[in-house]
Amino acid sequence: MAALRTSSAPVTLPAKRDRSGPHPGTVRAHRYRWVIPWLFLAPALAFFAVFKFWPSIWGVYLSLFHVQPYLGDEWVGFANFSKAFSDPDLRAAVGHTVLDAAVAVAGSMFVGFLLALLLEAPARHVRILRTAVFLPAVTAMVAVAELWHALLFPGRYGAVNSLLGDFGVGPLPFLSSPNSSLATIMLVQIWKHAPYDMVIFIAGLVGIDRQLYESASIDGANAWQRLRAVTLPSLRPVTTIVLILGLIRGLRVFTEIYVLTNGGPGGSTESIVTTVYKTTVTNNDAGYASAISSLLLVATIILTSATLWWRHRRENA
Amino acid sequence: MAHQSAPRSEQRGHGVTTSALGLRLPRRLTARRGGRLAVRVVLYAIVAGIFVVPLWSMFATAFSADAPKLGEVMLWPRGLSTGNMRTAWNLGLGQGLLNSLIIVAFGLLLQISVSAFAAYALARKRFRGASFVLLAILATMMMPEEVIGIPLYLVVGRMHMLDTYPGLILPIVGWALPIYVLTGFMKQIPLELEEAARVDGAGDFRIFRSVIIPLSWPALGTCAVFGFLMIWDQYLLPLLIVHSPKMTTLTLVVTGLQASQEQGEGVRLAAAVVLMVPSILIYLGLQRLFERGLLSGSLKG
């Protein structure tokens, strides 16, 4: 500890100065200099290779097989993929996932933006409230799902229902009806992710040149016009980032659905990843699950690349 | 005319600086401003009610001595008791907490060291293939656990690490985010410091350890917080990899209690509280760390 502290002090390492001298080993040192960055990169690249790239590639490979533990894998060509494209359950799951991703992302951004406008002020009590509002974003999704599972108890005595009852609404079935289950999950997701978007928007709002507001006010713009003409355009780059993160996050939705409804009732909330999980664990068909995963991977890559490319072009235009 | 309006617009402009839309708390209360203030307070109350009260009710129900009725979640505990917590503890919560702490401690240590090494090369070295490495790291961002979960589970199985700590720790070590954060931060460290050390005969590892790392503490702290939350939230991976109760993690215990219907809401929420509290403590620590990091960054220029 003491050694660490002295070594972090301004850099003078007199002990070594004489030895390096007028560089006797320079030629050799230069020759192997190119190795040094790769030595530093090696651990990270090794972990990525084994736990990211290998599974990704192996997943594509496995999707060409009927995977059977103990019996050996059987080559089936593209059968898993043609099954995926004609599977009505998977199609429904893709529909739920895309709808969920779109609504939850848009909803989180909208609520997050409102929160940002409301809680942007630097006053102390606002900062405390802002800190408190951010708590759902850092709470583990499992805990959030557990909490809302309790709060959204479907009967009249459920916490949210009894509150709604005071206003003469309900009782609503929430997660227990196929008609409202997916919408309920979206609300829980918005509750968790909106504070996160709020922070991103606040960072964006702080970055806006205050003189723009000033000149807009001088020109007689009201609050709504200032919002439309100054705030929203200035936030567009930030919005793109939030959108990318949100959509990627949305396509791989698993935890909240698995904990809140386990895909039910009646498959009404089944998502792509819950389907993959059940295909593996319940149906023991890792080949088909890999095929679905590979398609999801390709979709994620295309979506992200397209967004990055689009943003790159915009910035350079 | 122009003469007169100049100072007034100055004043208005000053008011605008406090908030994006120029909506701000008034210094002097007039009827109109009072109305605005009331609207603000009501909006604050609604926001707090939606985002904070549910979390609070979790604590209240978990520590209530009186068991909640069916479907009930309490706003205020009816008598304080740790009975729910003790029941949950006996049902594996303690084992889950211990395992999760082990996983997060080793996982975070590895994740940050590995990321710091990689960031040093990317930020401080110019070498052939750097753009390829950056592209590869970007690609891994599109391969989260949920997307590659099944083949990842099979890979872990092939390495005979199912139901072991390494099986739960090693897959989450490689993460693009800390590499990006640290690379960005290390790029800002002035080259003169490194050159001074090099003149003094320090090699790359020495420079990394004695110059770059001590200056990167704020960024390392940021990475530690994000890494903690990422590892702490893991659910699908333990769900696939853990088979025995001995290896169970906190998230698995919390959802496992939900499945065992005989336990009341209080016990289940007590487990969820244990899952939630460390993240919240870490986040409240992050805030200060963030501010300190920003401050030191701006001082160093």
C-alpha cells in the first residue's frame, strides 16, 4: 500500500535511469515494440473470444443440427431455420417482442423527457428528488419484477387496484388477463427505464447553449415554442443513443417477462428469448433454440449497424 | 426603445438559465407564480408517488411484524420485525447473498483489470490493427447474455464449469462498456507525464501501473459501479448454469421464493429488499464519486 502510494507520486524513478543509459538494447526493443499493445489487449481479447465470439459462431453452427445430448448431433441443414420461419408461436413471440420494444422504448423516452424537464433544476430539493427517482433504474430487474408482481395483485385488494378503486376505476386484471398482460409489462419496463432516460436527457439539456433560449425569448417565443425550436433539435443526437440502447435492450427482453408472467397467460407475453429458453430447457431442442438465437443476433447486428451508419452519415452531412 | 429593452432581456435571460424552459421556482410569490409553484409541488408529489413510494412500500411490507393480507402491500409497517428476513434467510437467502457477493467481487476485479489493460493499449498506443480491435469490441456489444445464452451455456458446459463459480464469473468478465469508458479517460492523460517516466527508464507496464492507473481512479470507480450493477442483475446466466442450491445466486433465490407459494408476500419482498439494497448503496456512492471524478478531470484540464 505504501509502495503504491509513493509510486503514484509525480514520476521520478531515479533507480532505473542509469541502467537504460544511451540505449544499448534499443534495436531489439524496437523490433518487438509492436507486441506490447497486443500483450495488453490479450486478456480482454481472450475473454471476448471464448465467451462472446465462440458462442456466437458456435450458435450458428449448432443451428444446423438437431442437438441431442448423449445421442450425438444430427445434421439437419436449414431445417431449424425453415421451422423458425413457419412457427406460429415464434411469430407471435416476435410480434410481442417488437411491440414491447417499440412501446417500452418510446414510453420510457417520453416519460424520461418529461421527468428531465421537471427535475432538471439545480435546486437542492429537486436534486434529492432526482436521486430518489433514479433508484428504479439501478434496482435489479428481478427485484423490480417481484415488487410489481406484488403491487399488481389482480383482485380488488391488490395495492394498485385498491388505489384505483378510490378513483372509481377497476379492479383491473393486470398480469392475469391475456388482454392486459403485455401492456402491464410495458408499464413496469417504462417505470424502470424512464429514470435512466431522464438522466441522459438531463445531461443533454445541460449541454444546450443557454443563449439559444435567451435569443428565443427575445424573439418572443413562448415555452412551447422554445421546446420545439431549441430543446428538441438540440437533443436529437442524445435521442439517437437512447433509441439504440433501448431497442437492443428491448429485443432481448427476458427477465421481467420470465418473472412476471413466464410468457403467460396463454402465451400472451411470450418473447423471443423466453421462447429460446423454453425451447432449450423444456423441449430440450438446443438446435432450434440456437437457430432462433442466431436470427436474433443477426437482427441485432443489422439494427445496430444501420443506426450507427445512419448517425454517422447525418453527422458528416 | 432598444435602449430600454436591453437590461430587461438581460434579466429574463438570467431567469432562463436555471432551467430548460425557463420554468423555475420564483423568488417572490405573486398570485400567478404561487399557482405555478403549486402545480410544481403537485407534479413533484405525483412523481415521488409513482417512482419512490413503491420502493418504500417494499421495505415497509418486508419489515412489518404483522403479515400482509392477501394482495396487500403496506405503506407503513404494522409493528417492526425482522421475522420475514429471518424466514427468507433460512430458505437460502444467506447462501444466495454469499454467492452473489463472491461472484461480484471476483467478476468485478477481473472485469476492471482486463478492461484497464485493454484500454491502455487502445488509448496510449498506435498500432496496426487497432481499428479492427475497436470493431471487435463494438461487435461484442451486440452479443449480450440473452442473445447468445444457449450456446454460451453449452460452451460453459464443454469447459466443465457448469454449477461452479468460474462458470458464473468468467462469462461476464469481457464487457465493452468499461473498455470504452477507460479508453476515453486514458486518452485525456497528458503525454508529457508518460514521456517523463519513459525518460526515467520506465517500461510500459511500469507506466501503466504507476502513471496511468493512479490518474484513472475516477473512471475506474465509474466502471466499478456499472460493472457491479451489471453483474448483480445477472439472471438468465445463473438460471442456466446453476443446478444445485449450494451455487444459487440472489436473483435465483428471490424468484425461487415467488414460486414457493406458501411463503407470504412479506418474506418474498424481504428477499427482494436484500437484492435491492446493495445496488442502491452503490449508486448513492457513485453519485459522490461521479462528482469527484468530474471535478478532478476539470482541474487537470
